[in-house]
Amino acid sequence: MSKGSINTVAYHPAGMPEPGRLETLAEGVHWLRMPLPFALDHINLWILDEDDGCTLVDCGLATAETRAAWEAVFRDPAFKGPVRRVIATHYHPDHLGLAGWLCERWGVPLLMTQAEWLTGRMTALDSPASLASKQIAFYRAAGCGEDFLGAVAARGNAYAGRIDPIPAEFRRLRHDDILDIGGRGWRIMVGRGHAPEHATLYCAELGLLISGDQILPRISPNVGVWANEPEAEPLSDFLDSLEIFKALPAGTLVLPSHDRPFHGLHTRLDDLAAHHETRLGDLLAALGEPMTAMEVAPALFRRKLDHHQTGFAVGEVLAHLHLLRTRGQVARDLGADGIHRYRSA
Ligand SMILES: [Zn+2]
């Protein structure tokens, strides 16, 4: 056991669903798993039964494998079709990837928050050339090496490659909206920091929170700075968002997008806040001579990172450095070489 945090949640005893199968967690609430071709190799999706069909929550990555898994789900005896609507918690491709295909297949609307729908649409439309020039400038300023910058230039619009065309029309979810799903009220609670306006769904009657990527049981959700908003300070947003979930009952069963459903919401919220404070302290302690984000990254990420992981790691390091700047503990200088260097203030 590492970090201690793994001890503080209690996993729900439900068996892990095979791809293409439904695992029923509560009356009318089903858990699915879809494959992902990454180190994080799965995503959890949810089906909520209605009187005359069902609502899908999240969609999976746009791959032939996920499409085939969905077709198997639609043949599962526990599946109560037809699909009446598709909800996407946020714009990341493992959540929104197949929304276009699912909405088209069933002739149903997509429900999202406005910022997530807009961000997804706009990210998918970025031309590879404009994206590459923006990203290269951003990662160069962070102190990344030429081999990584070359990989960034070569990968084009990776987001667009993992997602079906996003529906050009959506229905807006707002914080505190109550959706009637199968005769039960599900409250939309918006979290920030991982994504701009991440929707989570809470049902008081069932004591269930569909938390998406906002709250995960073991890994900490990625909170990163990206090239499209290089001065972003998302960690404050993330830490503030933890607070709104403290208002939910301690016994809430949390349904996260990765890993397994769990109890222990309040301790997990405390652990996530403590985890980031520890990392802020680690970074501060590592800053001796002025250092680039890349040079100080080993204070947070000790293992060797591949190119895919480097983008996430730099974003995470910058998120922490930017919060330290907000707090007045770190200063940033721009060198004549165009590279940012950080020092304790
Ligand atoms: Zn995400």
C-alpha cells in the first residue's frame, strides 16, 4: 500500500463487469466498463433506467472496439432500451468520444454543460499546424527538450483522432439542475480543475454520486495547464471544487470513471486536498537555483516519462507552480532564451 490514501476508501463488492456486460449496482443503475488503449486501460460508464428506456452517462473512446462493446451491451438482457438521451460528464475523449455515434444511432439528444461542449467542439476543430505551433511554444517555455517538441509537432490533433464528430446541437446542463431520470431526481454538481465545467450527478434518494473524473478513489485526477490557456491556474479551482462535495452525506456511494465504485467520500476529499498540499511542498523544497518546469518535474514524477506522459506531467507541474505563484511563494522569470524559470520567492 502506498501513500496511505488507498486505505481510506472501501470498494463496493460488485463484481467488475466484462466489456459489453452490465453490472447492476442499484435498482435501475448499471455499471459498464469500456477498454482504453492507454496505461489507464478502462473507463467506467453508467446506464440509468427510465420508465420507457434509459439514459447513458459517458460514451467511451471512438474506437471499433468500444463500438462493438456497446453493441454487445444493447443485446444484454439487463439493457432496457431504447436510449432516450446521452449525458457526457466532460469533453475528454474517453468520455465524449462516441457521443456523436450514440446520439445518431438512437436519434437522441446530447446533454452537457456549456463549457464542456464548447471546449470539445473547439478542440476538435483546431488545425494540426496551428495546434503544433501553439504547443511547441508552450512546451519550449516549460523547458522541454527538442525530441519531445518533435513528437508534439508530429502528432497533429490527437484529440480529433480519438473522437467522433461532436453533435452540433446540445442541451445544456447547469449546476444545481435537477434531472428526472426514471422518476428520481439527479442533481447536477459542477466541478472544476480537471476540466472546465465537469458535470457530476447526485441522486439523494439512492445515495449515489456519479463523479466522473472529478473524484477518483486511488489516483488523483489530472489537474494540468495546457497550451490553449498557458496562464491557467486550475489547482485552485480543483481544491475549491472538493469543498462542494463535502456537503453530501458521508455514506454516499461514489461511482468514478476509473477504478471501482467506493464508499469513503469525505476521507477521499481530504486525501486529495492533502495530496496536493504535499506536492506543493515537495516542489517548493526542490526549487534551489532557478529551474524550468521540466527540471523540477522529478520532484513530482520520479519515474522516467514517455512522450504521452510528459505532456500530462508538465501540465501538472505547471498547475502546482502557478498556485505557488498565486500564493506568493514562487516567482517566475522569463529568460532571454524564451524559457520560464521558477525560484522560491
Ligand atoms: Zn477527464
